[in-house]
Amino acid sequence: MTLVLTLLGVLALLVFVAFLFTLWTARKVEAVLPPQGRFVDVPGARLHIQEFDGGDPTLPPLLLVHGLAGQLAHYTYGVTDRLTGRYRMVAVDRAGSGHSTRDPGTPADLHTQAAMLAALIDRLGLERPLVVGHSLGGALALTLALRHPDRVSGLALIAPLTHMQEHVPPVFEGLTILSPTWRRIVAWTLAIPATIRNSRTALDQVFGPEAVPEDYAMRGGGLLGLRPGAFLSASDDLRSVPECLPMQELRYGELQVPISILYGKDDRILDWRAHGQALADKVRGARLELIEGGHMLPITNPDATAGFIADAASRLARTTATARA
């Protein structure tokens, strides 16, 4: 009995230490990476955004949406400064990601998140922006175009998730815990120490075959993932994908807006054939561009990513001009 009590005591102490370490880490991260933009309230969330040339009605509007476990810094790392002055850009932290919050009880499914973006577009007066979506942000951009077609003029999708996969990429398997109670316990004890310990392997999988930039933790916002809320939100996002994506796949043929797709040939997270080519095959006029690289093109190749967005915007402008003629 004494041995059992001793072991339980040691276990409880370890859990308490892990909790304190998690709490300290989260506070430290938020101190060194505070919000750089402003907040906009929409139904179900308070969204953190950064605007570039904001409010200029003469510039074509762009809405930049990041992927799973990411934040808007994936765009501000190197893409936005290459496009500044040419577009009215709004980069957004999705609900629960970065510095955005999701109201308690609000679902994380694609339909709900698309409604949030539609409300954001209305609040900011973006007037049918070109929506740029990376990874899971690509799936969300497609949802927005399907469910709120009057809010979107075109899509520029970077390594987008477009179809259900049989298996979750190994790097994200830790987010698939089913029990809400266990998810919260893990988030506040094991998740952050484990993430720190396995960060090199995980980042190599996400970025590979390209190298992880040395300044990704700060400039790319990587440290923001070292918070319990970030873990829980990413878990909710991932586990909610099957609620909407399978039915969404059946509707891609309905899309009428110009769609451009950019993929790295060596993407280790999403295969370009299963997601890029499969979408292009279903959407009339969709254009797929392949380049050398992996999944994190906005960070590893901002020149190509910015050029792709600019080309998609030019294509959209030509299409709009032709339709008006």
C-alpha cells in the first residue's frame, strides 16, 4: 500500500510540474509574441486580423487564410511585404488560432468557420475578395465559395486540403484524442513538453524537404503553438473536418469562380494528385501549378507564393473585365 501511495504521489507531482511548466510556457509565449493587429467580433468568435493598405477601396481586396495549427504570421513572414501597395490585404487568425478566440460551445466545423469569414468580409467591407487559403485554409476557402458565393470573387489555393484522406498525417495524430476530458488534461500537461521535445521531427515533416527557417519560431509565429488553447483548437479543427468535407467534395463542380491551385511536388503532408489535381479535375477552368518544394510554401518560398497570388488576382481581373464587356 505504501508503495502504491508513493507512486501515486510521484505521479501527481509530475502532473503538477507539467501543468506549471505549461502555464509558464504559455504566458512566456504570449509575452514575446503579442497581437500585432486588431480584433473584429463576428458571431462565435473574436478574430485577430492584420491589414495592409487597409481601407483603400481602389485596391483589389485579398483575404489570407492559414492552415491547421497555424496563424496569420505564415503570410506576414514573407508574402505580404511582396504584395503591399498592390492590394488591400487582410490576414486573419482563424477562430481559436493565433490570437483569435472561439466562443465556448461554438463548433469548429468548416461551415461555421466559413460563416465567420463571411461576417468578417461584411464587417470590413472587402467587397468580394480573392480568398487565399493554405492547407486547411484551402478547404475553408472552398467552403466559403460554396456556401457564400456572393462574398467571394475567386480562390487562390496553396497546398489545399480538398478531399478526405484515409489517414491523418502522422505529425497530427496527437490531435485526434476523442475524449474532451482527456484532450484538456493532455493539453495542460503533456502536449507542450511533448511538442517541444519532438519539434524538430515534426517541423521536418511539415516543412520537408525544405529546411525549417531559423527564425520560424518568432517571425513565423511557431511559438504560438506552445499553448494549451492552440492544441485544443487545432484538435477541434482536425476532428471537425469529416463533418463537412465529404459532402463538400460532391459540390466542387458547382463552383463558378476562378480557381488557381499551387502545390509543391514533394509535399509530405498532402499529395498534390489527391488534392490539387483531384480538385482541378472537378472544377471547370481551374488551374493547377506545380513547383519544387514541400507544404509550407508561404514561408519556404514566399517569392513563388506571392507571384502565384498576383497571377491569380490578374487572372481574376481579366475574367471580371471580360464578363462586364
